[in-house]
Amino acid sequence: MSDKDKTVVIGSPEQLAQPATRRSFMKMVGIGGSIVLLPSVFAACDEDDDLVGPGNNGGEVTLNLSNDIGILNYAYALEQLEAAYYTQVLAASVFAGLPANDRELLTDLRNHEVIHREFLKRALGTAAIPALAVNFGNALGSRDSILSTAQTFEDLGVSAYNGAGKYLTSAVNLLVAGKIVSVEARHAAAIRDARDTTGRLFADLTTLTAFGADEATARDGAREPAFVLGQADPFITTTVRIGSQPTA
């Protein structure tokens, strides 16, 4: 295993001091490797985050999905949506009144999604699509709406990566996508755990049939870009179109 494979990226030193909880696996994976602090990632977010929000129609973006660049831009669009959502959750007036475990979880998710977004942006370079404009409406008004919307985004993200992976031609890109989707799946389970009143929601595939999951075969969903973008469309005020379709 290379040093790069054993590197853990964190957004703030405080993450290392947080007590172990049922969600600590999201922060403490890779102990024994190196830990890299990227405060510059969050410092650099301010300018981009100013570009996402109500009132900015963001123009139009066309995703050409016939090659790896297009598929990575598709992933970048979804990571923009998630990063913007959790950034706005943390700034919402209701956030301070949430239970401490919820605030810890949502802060972790914000940090992860911002890192995912910035990683893809830098990897794509000049080929990256512009910042997307978003509007989350009433989703930020209560604990229930915040967590239910987060669950939708995380479940959708897992199915999106699963569905797009087969179109990537580079083994390196596929490996990166696999590493990201595994984190998204942990996010989905953690959000479901936070909402759970039954003790089994985090592993209940029957609630994921809309995203293509199958309880009988114990397989998660894999949805095509057109479906995923249709589900995300109510929250994205930028018009996002598919130009060339993906080909396996």
C-alpha cells in the first residue's frame, strides 16, 4: 500500500478530538497512516459558495457523458449539490438547536462533500463545469426536513455513482469513484441511523427500491444519469442538460 493510499484528509484539527461515536468510523479510518489537514479547501470554498444559492439562475450546463471527463463532471455536479446543501444546513437558523449528535454528523458530512467537490474540481481543471446554482426551499426549516432531504441526496448519490461506474474507461477514475461512493454509502447509513425509530432503517433495502435497490439479491441501486438528474432537478436552478449519452 502506498503512502497516498494510507493518507487521511481532514478539514479541521477539531475532528481528531471528537469522541468516538457510532459515526466515528467516518472520521478515524486509516489510523496508522498519515493525516493531512486541508484548511485551504474550506478557505477556498467561500468564493464558490457565493455562487450557489437562491436567486442565481446559473445559466445552463450541458454534460457530455460519452467520455470520462463528462462522467466526472456529472459526479462533480452532484458533489456541488451535496456540498452546497450541507453548507446551507450549517448556516440555517435551526442548526444551533439540533441535538449535538446531529450537528456533529452534519458537520462531518459537510466536510466530506466539500472535499469531494474540491477534489473533482481540481482533477477536472479547465474541463470542469461552472458552479451550479441551487435552491433548497423549505428543506432547511426543521430537523425532519433537513435529515429527510439529506437521506434523499445520499441515497441518490450512491445510486448515481453505481450507475455511472460502468461508463468509466480509466481504471484510476473507477478506483476514485469507488472510494467516493463507499463514503457516500456510509453517509446514507449514518443519516438513516439518525432518523431511525425501528433499529433497522440503516440497512433496510426495501425503502430504496425507487433508487434501484433489491432486497432479494441484497444489492444497492444503480441509476442512470437521466433519472438521477431528474431527481436532483428540483433543487438545482441552473439548467443541466445531457448532451451526448454515456456508452458502456
